[in-house]
Amino acid sequence: MDEARLYGIANCDQVRRARQWLRKREITVHFHDFRRDGLTREMLERWITHLPWDALLNRRGLSWRRLDAAQRAGIVDQASAIEALLAQPTLLRRPVLELGERLLVGFSEAAWLNAFGDSQ
């Protein structure tokens, strides 16, 4: 199995659920905390090759709601989304799981079981 990398923020509820799910199944992943380790343009551009740019934006979170209307309205395409995410990484939907060439955004037990296989 390819090395799995989990991206998120340590104190995010969804990230905590995902990490607990992985630990329970004894699945080892490298954890990358955006607050501690940063978020790069290269990461975002790589992820956007797997998913549409708007799938990476968390429009339900507090960070999105804290943006003023003009800032929210200014995120209209891939380039503006990348700039917004680089400026405020907490706008990213979490967690992001890279598993080889596969990318999963958000925690869904069914999707993760499918990604890791039922043998876990």
C-alpha cells in the first residue's frame, strides 16, 4: 500500500475523528498539520488535479462565515480559491487524505473503508 498522508488541523473535530478511525485500524499515516507545517501552492495544485477546486473549500465552517461578502464573492475560480486557501488555510475542507494517487476530502467512514479495503 502506498504511504498515506493526512492533512488537517490537529484540533479539528473531523480530523480527530479520522485520526481515531486510523488508529483503531492500526493504519499508519503521516500527519501534516496546516498550522504547524504550512500549506503550499504545490499541494493545492496537486489536489486540484484530482478534484474540482470548489470541493476543497469548506463553505460551512467558521472561517468561511468570518469572511466578508466581498471576500466570499471574490472566490470564483481555481486561481482565486488557491490564493484564499493560502491566505487562510482553515478555509480548506478537512481532513485531506492522500493515498497514492487517490485523494479523499472530508471524513466518511464508508469512503475510507473503500479506500483502505475492508481488511483493515
